[in-house]
Amino acid sequence: MRQGLHFCCWNQASAALLIALAFTTGPAPLTWTYRTGNYLWAVAVSDDGGYVIAGSDDAHVYFFDAHLAEGRPLWSYPTGGYVRHVAIAKDGSRAAASDTDGGVFVFRPFVPGSLVWSFRTSSPVETLAMSEDGHYLAAGDRSGTIYFVETTLLALPTRQHSIPSGVLALSVSESGVVAATAAGGGLYLFGNSSSQFGYNWSFEAGTSFPKLAMTREAGHIVVGANNGSIYFMDASGQLIDRQTVKGAVSALSISETKKRLLVGSTSSNVALYSMRDRLEKLESLEASGPITAGVISEDGERISVAQLDGGISMFNQSLANRMWSFNAGGIVHSLSISHSGQVTAAASDTGDIYVFDEAGSQRMTEVISSGVLVATLIVLAVASVIWTRKRKSNESGG
């Protein structure tokens, strides 16, 4: 009887150890951090996860290799005002930034000298957007003027559009379709014809839409309002569905591949929707504070959200599967994620850029995993020897 008891206890202890090892999660895969000279407002990661561009209130644009062991800019560019918006092509071949003095800057990051050309708007730029392939850029200013740029041309903007009030949010498709929201309310869609100055259609709902997301070919558009309303529509402006969250919509991000929509709100709620025939809520999560930024990778594998207290969380496919958490120590104004979700960048009002690279930490994880496996085998071997000796002792005593 005593022999069986020892065997049972050894099995329970071993099983408990294995379960604990299986469910232990590591720390956030912080690859590097870099501190700028003032508040950091915007950051963007190329789709392939190779490069990062950031803008700071120290009036500089910074460009990084995401995979370097240390956060050291490949180059930085001084501007005339605070840099509040940046954009980058999916392969990192083109990048752009804007400042509060109305400057818009177009970069070819791998060209010596970096800056290709720039122009100045008549009032401060409020938002900036680039098509995924980097061929088109749109900048919207406080007066309601939208400047459309073909980045391959070394010339001034090829066309301009106007909306009734300041531009709140912008998105540009790979075919040159522009969607814009106005500070005074309304969504406006402009076609890709260079001769077309008027909008194709507008959508009004008696409120403004500070958040806007659009699929790469403008097949679907989603806007989020301060009153918590989320509107889902097609390319013709036809309203497909409407959902409501508590508080103002503070984050919108689309995974077109998985047809998923991530929504964050100032009421500390994060929700994931299916984006097919309508918006169907799949799951939601109550965070510990208001959401300031949120992104879902294009392949839908990773979801990252930031809270007002500086907390950043990464989830694996579902809001129920938290992978890691990290505290940036300040308000995270901007999050960006690569196509696969392996690389994530965050911009904090402490002036810090944080880059998390899962692939970069994979080797360390493998080393740790190997060490854990060896330790587990040693524990099991020692336990086996102890149990065998105890059994022999019991048999001898019997």
C-alpha cells in the first residue's frame, strides 16, 4: 500500500510540473527601444516587418531597421514643426511624414539623403495615409483640403479635394480611391480619376467619425463615431450594418484576409467582429482602462491593444489568448503591426519607441525551452531514482 502511495504522489508531482511548464508564458519580446527628444505621436511598421518610421515632437522623422539588436536610427530628418503623422509602404521602399507647420515629406528610405521631395500645405496637416504598395499618398489639413500625391512622380500633388471642414481621418486604396472624414461630420469618398475633384458619395449620420478603416481596394469601409456607433458600408456608400459600443470609438483595424474588425473604445472595451455580410460580434474583452490604440495583423494571427495607463497587450488570434503584456510608462498614441504580427511598434508620450520582434526572440525562446526540457528530464530522472530506491527499501524491509 505504501509503495502504491509513493508511486501515486510521484506521478501527481510530475504531472503538476509538466502542466506548469506547458502553460508558463514568457515576457514581452521587446527587441529594442529608442528615446526621442519629445513626445512621440506616430509610428508605422512596414508590412514585411523590416522597417519602422516614427515622428516626434522634437521635430524629427526617424527611420529604423526593426531587426537591429539596438534601437539606432538608420537616419533621421529634421522638420519645421512637430511630426504627428507617418506612413510607410508594405515593403519599406517609400515612406512619408507630416508636421504641424504644414510640411509633407516623401522619402525613399534607401536613397542617399533619404528625402526625395516635399511640399507645404496652407494649414497644419491633421492626417496622413498611404496605399499599401506606397504608390499613393494623401494628406488632409485643418482647412478641409485633401492633397493626393503619386509618390513615383517628383512633382507637386496631382489632385486636390475639399470637404466642408477639417480632415479627421484618411485612407487610400491601391487604386487611388480616397476616403475621408470631416471634423464637422460626414464621410466622403473620392474616385481615382485625376480629373475628378468632387466626391462620389458622402455618408452623414449627424456625428463626426474620428476613426476610419478601409480595405485595400476600397471594397468596404468602416467608420467609428464619438457616440460609440460603428458603420459598415460598401464601396457604393450603401450601409450594410451598424453596431454600437460604450464610449467613443478609439481604435479601428481590419484584417481583410480573415475578414475581422477590431474595435476599441474609451469605455475600456475591446471587441472583435466578423466582417462578412454584416458585423457579427465574435468576442469582447473588458480592459482595465480606456483603449488608446489597437491593431490586428492582416493575417489575423495577432491582436495588440494599448490602454491609457500605458499597458500594451498582445493576443494570439483571440482576445481570450493573451500572449504577453508590457507597460510603456506613458500614453501610447500609436501602434503598428506587420502583416504576420511578428513585429509590433508602439509610440509613447514619454518619447520612446518600443519594437517587439517575436522572430528576433525566437532563438532565445528555443534556448530557454531547451533548458526547461533538460531541467524537466533531470527532475523526472531524480524522482525516478528516488522512487526506485524507496521501492527496493520497502521490499527489503518487507
